[in-house]
Amino acid sequence: MGLPFKDIVSPRELPWSDLAGRAVAVDAYNALYQFLATIRQADGRPFSDADGRPTSHLMGSFYRTTSLLAEGVRPVWVFDGKPPERKAGTIRQRIAAKERAADQWQAALAAGDLATARRKAAQTSRLTPPMVEETIELLDALGMPTVRAPSEGEAQAARMAVDGVVWATASEDYDTLLFGSPRLVRGLAARRSNRSGGADAAQLIDRDEMLRQLGISGDELILIGVLVGTDFNDGVRGYGPKKALKIAQEHLGWTETIARTGLDPVEADEVAEIFRHPNTMPVARLDFREPDPDRVADVLVRRHGFSEERVRSALRRLERAPKPSGPASSAPRGRQQSLDGFEEVAS
């Protein structure tokens, strides 16, 4: 569900030129669910091929990746592994919510309310293991490294950023900050060009800078998360991010704060441990390669009926893209170009 930190965090704009030449660890499940929710037909039905197989995840990952590469950004897609046992409750809630949304979608369709139907349909999105495997196959054909996390993808992405394997994590959620990511980039989705002709900036949250501005420690940031609720606990009724921040700024210490707020101490400690010492693995190096147009076409065109001209056109744009050199977390290089590939399909 993601942490509701929007009201207490102040990101700064990050021009695309500042990202050129840098690698970012993309929360793959976060991105794929976004594609499945947004790349839909007017009545909410997902895009599919002639055999009825879903294609929204492939459309999104292909055009998102080629758009980022055209900017000189090197995305590393990090996929979830086995979730912690404490996430079981959240998973059950999500399944139940999808079932309710499916009923509401059908009711809206029957009533001819397409706006509601599309909104409810977006809430029914399901990512299956075959869809994940095919996405990884496509990314490999594009020359992109992928990482399969032993557990939470966000935790693995944060570990890679801490280790300097990538420059930042990229997600629309704030969870990687609790896992210790030094930088979080939001808004990596290909964005519509603004009226002046450039691409909208992404957003950067520097974790150390954020902690200084809020006047809290990393452990107190975890405390805020546990109070408002995470994927691993429900939080405490009546505690939103602002109220949780206020008590964290009192610096009462973990034990006294838990007692004052009514958090279950065992639950709080177990959830905090997931963030303090997540199940991750070291990643020694990242292997970026040139795209293989024939392999890409095999996945998209021959297997799913994508337009070959559109696919080849997106790949040709990469021939003019900045060519980064040096380590994946190096300083920015290259020039800014327009982001438009994903928007052509998503809009």
C-alpha cells in the first residue's frame, strides 16, 4: 500500500539531465502494477493480444525502459522474492479488495458508467508469475540487468543503493527510505512534455537531508512508519504521518514511545527488525548490454502482435541516446532528450 509520507516529506526537483549516466534500482512490482492499473481500455479492460493474454505489463516495461535509456538513465529492475510472514495479512487484504473492486467494475459496466468502471478495473490488477518471467525475458532482450530479491524488492533496491551499486532507488512508494536507501527518485514514469518543450522533472528525496529537516533519526523514521502502518502491520488508530512525526520529534526513545502510543511492543519490534535488518543479498556488479532487436521483436511482435514499426522505432531512438561510461553510480553524463515513448501507448 505504500507509506503515506507525502505530507511530511519535501522532495526537490531532479532534472533528467542530472540522472543521465546513473543507474537506479527500480521497484519492479511497483512499476508493473502501475502499468496494469493505468494501461487499460476505456471500459477498464486490460490490453491483451489476439489470444487474450495480457500485454499491459510488456507495453509499460518496454516503453518505460526505452524512454529512460533515451535519457541516459540506466534502470535496474528489482523483483520481489518471498514476502516476510508478517506481510500475509496485507496480502489477504489486497486480494479481498481486488474481489470487491471486480464486483464494482461489473456493476459500473452494467450501469454504463465507464468512468467508474475504469477506476474500479484498475484496482483489480493481478501480476502472475508468467507475466513476471516474460517481463524479465523482455528486459534481458533490452540488455537490462534484473535482480531477483530474496524477499522484499524495495529492501534489495535499498541495499544496492547503500552499497553504491546504484545511485538511487526508484519507486512511487516511500518504503525504501525505511530500508535505508540514501536516495529515492519518484516520478520516473515517462512524463508528458510541458509547454516549454522539455520533460517534467522527476523528484529526489535525499534521506540524510530529509532526516535533518524533520529532526529525527533513521530509527525514528521507522517508528513513524510502524505508527501509521506498513505492509507488515496496521499501525495505531488515530496516528497519521503528522501526528506520528510529532511524537517522534520528542525523542522519547523506542520503548517509551511504544508504551505511550499503544503499539503492541512485540509487533513493533518485529516490524522494525524487518526494516533494520532486511533479508537482502549483495550484488557484485551490473551487466548492461546493447539491446537485441530480434529478441525484443520475438517477445513483443511475433509472440504478442505488437506493431513492429513502433517497436523498431523505439529501439532506433536509442542509437542517438547518450552512451554512459564508468560505474553505474557515476556522475551524470549526456544530454537531455524528450520522453515520449510510454505516453504514446499509455494515453
